[in-house]
Amino acid sequence: MKAATAQFLAAAKWLAILVPLAIAIGSASAFFLWSLDALTLQRFSKPWLLYLLPVAGLGVGLLYHLYGQSASGGNNLLIDEIHQPGVGVPRRMAPLILIGTLVTHLFGGSAGREGTALQMGGGIAATFARLLKLDSESVRILLMAGVAAGFGSIFGTPIAGAVFALEVLIVGRVQYDALIPCFFTAVLADWTCRAWGIGHTHYHVDVPAAAAPLDFWLMGKVMFAAVVFGRASSLFSIVSHRLSAAFQTYIPRAELRPVVGGLMIIGLFFLVGRADYLGLGVLADHPGAITLPALFTSSDIPASAWAWKLIFTVITLSSGFKGGEVTPLFFIGAALGNTLAHALGVPVDLFAALGFVAIFAGATKTPLASTLLGMELFGAGNGLYLATACIIAYRCSGSKGIYSAQRFPVNHN
């Protein structure tokens, strides 16, 4: 009887904490998504804003130089704090990353939204933990729940968000002890975001009939493409880390790095001659634009689109602009899948979807969360192909991902 009472009280305590946490994070995600679309439309209507990207970069650099301190650690700080609480996640992390990301997108930097969502979720969770004076183990669980809620609400994929928070910490291991808090918080945060009237991008992928036999020839092509996706994700991670190190080596003053990065992005824009690789890459500013949804249907995508998006993104983020890597990774993967689909004579929508999640799996070392992400976004009917692509891409992506704070198990080879 005492044990049952203790369990009930513990559940009630966590419920009282997680419900307002999820509502707060879901509301923050809704505001961020609304702001992101509004500012992207402003950039479309005022193309000259791109030429102010170096000035915006100086502003972001100074903001973090003066006020960032430990918050500059971003997602890696969150991962470190979940593993072993130390300096703590500062209250300023959420507002700083929100402002920095919105500035990056307004002026044309190529970045995503996952990093912002995770840091807002983690920052809000850390604030709750500090106000409630929770012990270190409870703080760890609350930070994981914050990460799950941020990911799940920003992409509209709560199941993937919950598993991502459990899987991203240690490569090849899933931390199941926080499964229920992460799942509950991710689902409620997603519901809250949707309750504000914020929608998510929809992608159409044809699903084979339930009675259709497995196409072994198609599966062989999926496996080949998965290897390519895995190597592409490795390329993204390696180039990102090396370019970031180069910026730090040759430009010691951190606030000046985004200035140089902004100038490089403007130069690339003139070299490519199109604005499709700027910003998030989801909305279109003209008919025929290369956007993430268009990669699932268009047959006119340049074969080099994935490489250009990769270059624009690594320069933007490595130089110090704020945002995430994941949505650009989705773009890169879908663009590469589109190219491979035409070369292999297979459905474009399916291979764009496979690239979408497989490159994410390889870059973040989260094949399980990536498979679930694919099923939530594209339906479970192609689940076998999605899982195959994510698992093989993960195994072919090398040992280094985009998060340097990820741990490896002791017996990792």
C-alpha cells in the first residue's frame, strides 16, 4: 500500500511539472514557427536584405559575445548537462537562440530550426528545474523531456521527438529511463503548438498496397542509395567541424566570424545565381523554386542542388550564425534522393523521403528516431524501406556526427 501511494505521489508530482512545461514549450515553438514564416516572407519581398547579412552577423556575434557565455555551447551544452550536470543551462539560452535564429533567417542565412527548438526546450526546462530546486537526476530527466518537446512540436512528430531525446545522448544506446516523461511532454507540446493554429509542412509519398509483395529490385536500389546518403551525412559533419575549426583559427574574434560568413554567402549567391539555397528552404518565393516540398515532385531539380545547400549551410552555421542543421539536412537528403531517383529509375517521392530521413540518421546518429520520423511524416506503409535506409546510412556515416558532445559506449569501435 505504501509503495502504491509513493508511486501515485511521484506520478502526480511529475504530472504537475510536465504539463505546464509542455504547454510552455509548445507555445514557444508555435511563436517561433509563426515568426519564421513571417520573416521569411519579409525576405522574399525585400531581396536587398541579403546584402545586410554581414551586418546581421556582426549583431548576432556581438550578442553572443556580450551575453552568450555558456549558452554559446548550444545543443552540445544540453547534451553535456544531461550526461553530467555542471555549469547548468542558463536562462538566457532560449531567448538568445530565438533572436539569433530569426535574425539569421531574415537576412538569408541557410540554417534550420531544430537547434533553436532543442535549445528553447532545454532552456525552458532548465528554468523550471531551477525554480523548483530539483535534484540532479530530476534535472536530467526534465532536460530530456524539454528536448523531446522541442523536437516533437517544431516538426509535428512527437514520437520521433521522444525517441530522439533518448537516442541522441549515447551513440548506439537508448536511455529508456526517461521514456514516459519524454513521450508525454512531446505529445502535449505538439498538441499545444497545433492548438495555436500552427500547421506543419506536409509531404505526399505514395504507399504500396498492403497486399503488394516486397519489390526486391527496389530494395536493392534503396540499399545502394542508403550508402550514398550515409556518406553524404558524413561529408556534412566533417566539413562542418573542419570549417568551424578554420574560422576559429583564422578569425580569433568570435563576433567577426559571422561577418566573414555573411560575405561568403553573398558571394555564393552571385556564383549560383539563385536564392533557393538561402534560408530554411521550405517556402517558395517564385514558381519553380527549389524547395523542400518541390523535391518530392519536381523532375527539374539540378543534380548539384544537394551540394549547394550543403555548402551554404555549413558556411552559415560554422561561421557563427544561429539555427539548426536538421531542416537543411532534410533538404540535402531529399535533393540527393531526387537526383538518385532519376538516375536509378525509381519513384522520386519515395527516394526524396528516404534521403530526407537517412541523412538525418547518419548526421545525428539516431537511426531509430529517424525511422519513426519518416513514418510520422510519410506514413508507415513504406516503413521497411525507411528503416533500411536509416540503418544503412547510420552504419555508413562514420564515427563523427554533428553533435560533438555525443558519447560513445565503452566497446565502440
